[in-house]
Amino acid sequence: MSKKYAIVTSSDAKYGDFLINHWLKSLLLNIDRKAMDIIVLDYGLTDDQKKKITPYCKIIRCKKDGHVVNIRFRDMLQFFKGNKYAQIMSIDGGDIIFQSDIMPVFKEHPSEFRIVSEGLDLSTHETALLSKPFTEKMTSDILKMTHQKKGLNAGVIIAPYSKFITLCKFLVKHIKRPAIFGPDQVLVNYFLYKHGFKEIDKKYNFIIATATNKFKIKKGVFLDENNKPIAIIHNAGGADHKRPVRNFGHGPRHNKIKWATYCCLRVYYGLSFIIAPTLRFFLKRKRSVHK
């Protein structure tokens, strides 16, 4: 074991510049590098991009034969089988910045999975199931296990080594259609609700679109209600036009709220208590029709 902790992300050439100039630059300011290895799964970074991150990261060349959010679990499993760490953090690389020390979270509940809850009914994520990426039995089990549960965001997952390996194996086994977007999120939720986890402070995966905590932006920095920088900011959305922050990144000239997008997202998520059971009803109806 070279270092005690590992933080692992993934990127291709499209998000490579963001990874270098914002994700990595902000991360290096907020970790103890003596205790942390930074691992980047390379799904097509350019030679120039790889040259810039090589002094700071372990770059693992991977085959891009599916959606990165899915196949990353296969490639993390392969890497970590031969590289053991006490704690592993899996984290998105194309829509996250770091603003304060993240080391304390590695010491919280060290024997458990740690993840942030979005506070929304899981059915808002179950549209991924409509493409039938799972077996009939798995679909049924997911619907039962996640009924009336809050959604857990898979953009940041912290776990001890053995549990992280188990999670990766589970996802590799059950993601049957890795090219589509969504099944990783659903399966992570199912697995953690089945096997247990500790919900951690939202500052470790502060999702702008769904955050219920008050925040403001001052000179490009996201501040909480106590005017303190929020540790990990996640400009989630799945696609650029769905992300609520314009010019997202690290530095004083970045981070402007796209008010139209932000307000639409807030209305949508605010109505999740209506949308969720409706989605679940039509999902079950569709399954019964096709039996």
C-alpha cells in the first residue's frame, strides 16, 4: 500500500481541461498529499492533458466501451484488486470542485460506506429503469428496496477497501447495458440500502440543483449559511444544458447561477413528492403489460 487513502476519478478528452484546471487544481489545495494517491481512469485524454497531470496522479489507461459512469466500476475493480488502500473515495471528475479540507471525511465511520443523500424520493431516478437495463427479478427487487427511500448521489462514495471492492463487483455483474446513462445510480442506491451506509454532511457532495441548505457565491466561492466555503461542490445535471451553474470552476471569475435553469430544477425537484409516485405507477404498469 503506497499511501493510506485513494481518491479516484475518470475523464476523457472532453472533460480533460476541466479536470486539470479546476478539479485537480482545487483538490491539491484541500488534501494531505502525503496520505493520498490521486488516480485518474483515462478514457481518451490527450497526450498534452496526460502530461499535465502525470506529476500529481496515477493515470490508468482504460477502454471506453460504454458510458463512463458505468464502466468506471469495472476499471476501478481491476485497479484496486492489485492496489490496496485503507479508504477509497470514488468521485466524479467533470462537474466537481473542492473548496476546503476533505481529509476529515476519511476518518468518519471508517468501517462503513459514506454517501450524501439528495433528500428526494428515489423514484425520480427510476426513469433509468424504463430502458430495462436489469433483469426482471432485479427490477422487482430494486422497486421493493427503494420504495419511499431518499436518493443517494453516486457522484461521491467513500468506503473501506473491502466494501468498495464488493460494491464494484456488484455493479459490474448487474449493469447489463453499460452504454446507457443511469443504471449505476440506481444500483448504488439499491446496494447501499440493502447493505447499509452512513449518511454524511451534504458539504461533502453539495449538489446545487437539489440543495436545501442556503448558500451564496462570493468571488467564485460557494459559501454556506455561516459564510464558510463548502468542501465539495457538485454542478450535477447529466448534460451541460441541465447544469445550474455557468462557467463552473475554481477561481474568482467562475460560477454564475443560470437562474432559468436553476428555478426550473427547483420546481421539478420540489414536486418530486408528486412526480415520484407517478413514475413508480407507470413503471409498474409497463412491467405488468409486458409480462
